[in-house]
Amino acid sequence: MIIKQVDAFPIRMEEGSHGNVGGGVQQNVDTLGDYYISRDEWTAIYTSRHETLVIRIETTDGMVGWGESQAPVGGRAVKEIVEQLCRPVLIGRNAFDREYLWYRMYSSMRERGHITGFFVDALAGIDIALHDLIGKALGLPVYRLLGGKMRDEIELYIGISNLDSAALAEMAAEHVALGYRAFKLHLRFPSNRQLIEYVSAVRDEVGPDIGLMLDIHTTRDVSGAIGLGRGLEALDVMWLEAPIAPEDVRWHAEVAAALDLRIATGEWLRTSWEWRQGVDLEGFDVAMADIGRTGLSEGKRIAALCDAYNKPISPHISGGGILSVAASIHYSAIPNFQTLEHAHRPLPIKARIASKYPEPKNGAFHLDETPGLGVEIDEKELERFIYGR
């Protein structure tokens, strides 16, 4: 199966199509065209539209595989990397050599310092497309290529956010009625007391048997994170996510050591080399690898590293599109897979580029035998959303 064509398509849907929490509802933001960023905190830039990068790889025998690089902003930057730097390495190569191709592309820019960020995002999308291609060629679902079916279904949790605590609790209750049993609250308040009040409101609404997590998007220092964590422990919260800035893993280790509450982190880490320090220093309890940023091959290596230290994996998805969702479902072919992030209402909006895609039932995705990723891309629909030509 010789690769003959590699193309990348940045897509952008209409205003409001992002559909999920966008890092948590924020009170004070600066608008930057299609994007916005917090005025008061050193946190990420977000979009109100669904944006991502879709990758198409075709072989000389007419087989096509699809992948996605998680690109909620900057999709055109990743497109250029795919087509200018990666495509020449891929053309004429056998698609089955996916691990060799990942390492060949990665090492091609290592000396220049491009060992994370947009460059590895490009590799991730290519790697996902190669898995889809190989699965289709062999008539096997991707999870069979990764080691086989470890579980029949994948439990999901829903990310929600609201500036009103009563409305937040109501959102959780509505999703419980749809079959979901766990929620991640995206909240960005300067006061730990206010954060705990909001979590308490949701706990009171959904009861003690529903799982709750809190993501505060790196908005605390070490002492603030520890103080918050101690308050959350009394509410039986499953984990505190991204409590502090990622640059110094020792800070994370200090927070993790001080709390019985689990610390979840790592959506920004793309390779096993980046994950290694966090594992060595006990800087987290739950690993949140994002398959749209790691790819499946490197994602497997990250999972093996974490499993050696008894660390579970709960993949991050957030703004990822339908191919990123599908790849994360197949990533469940690891022993330490725990649960998966999900956005119920945005899924069919993001999936408009596909004629077939995985859909949850009763709060879970169920694995089937569809070859490849189980997503059929409608190229005419895809064409509608391509931008930046």
C-alpha cells in the first residue's frame, strides 16, 4: 500500500458551532477576530467556532485514510507543516510502516527544536489517518491494530460550564436524564470559596452517585491549588484538573502529594519524552493525553509508560472533531484506559462532515467491528467548511 497523495484541510464551521465549554465560561475577555482570550488570566486563546485540521491520505491502489490534528486555532499552520515538511517523507512509502514514518518525520525536525507543538500535531493527524487506512485495508477496526478489544463500552463524562450555579446544576441534571453519570465542571473564579459553592450546587442537584471533576485551567498557584483540593475532597470530587501552570512538574508533584484528591493533567504533552518527567516525579494521578495531539502510535507509548507506574489514562478531547473522537474511542485498546471526555450536543454538529460516525448510547460509546476508525467522510460536506485557500 504505497502512499501517493497527502492533503490537509483546515475546516471552520459557523459562529457558535464550537458548542462546548471553550475552556469555561469567562467573565472578562478580549475579542480577537474569531477568537477570544481572558483579560484577567494567562490562559489559552479560544474560538466560538468549531475549527480543526482534517488529513486525507490516499494510496496507489485507491485506499483512503482520514485523520485529524487537534487544531482549535491555527489550523493553517498545521496544514503547511503536513504539506511542506511531512508530505515529502510520506510519498512513495508503504502505509504499513506507520511507526517508522512517525519517527522519520519526528527526527527530521528534532535538531531544529521542533519536538512538540504544531509540528507534533501534524504527525498525530497523519498517524491517525494511517491507522484508518490500514484498518480499512485489513477489514479490521483500529482497536484491533492497537492490541484488541479491552472493553465493550467506554464510559463518558460531559464537560459543562455556566456563570450561574443554578443553571450549571440544571445542565448536569439534563445530561443525567440522557444517561450520563459523570461531569467535568469548567470554572474560572478567583475565589476558592466560590468554586466550592458551584461544585456543591451541582453535587446537591445530582446526588452522591454521580461523578464530578473540576477543571480550573491552570489558574492557581501551589498553595491555592492545595487549599481548593482540600475543599473538594469533602465533596467526593473525582479529580482536580490542570490546577497550575504546566512548566514546572515539581509544582504539580507538590500539589499531588498534599492531596488525597487525584490530580489530572497533561493535555499539552505530546510525546512520551514530555510525559516522562511527570511520571518520574509523581506529578499527576490521571494522565490526559489528547490523541489529536499525540496520535495513536505515540499515544500507545504514553499509555505503556503510565501503566508501568499504575497511572490511568483519561483522554482529553475538548474541541476535537469527529475523527479525533473516533480515534480516542479506539485508543481504549490499552489496559489503563479509564473514561473519555465528551460533548453530547456538539457531536452531531461537528460530525456534519461525515455520513457515518460513532454515536453514544446511554452515556457510553460501544465498540463495533467497522473497519478503520468507523467514520465515513463526506467529501462534499467537508468542502463546505474548508477555509484559508
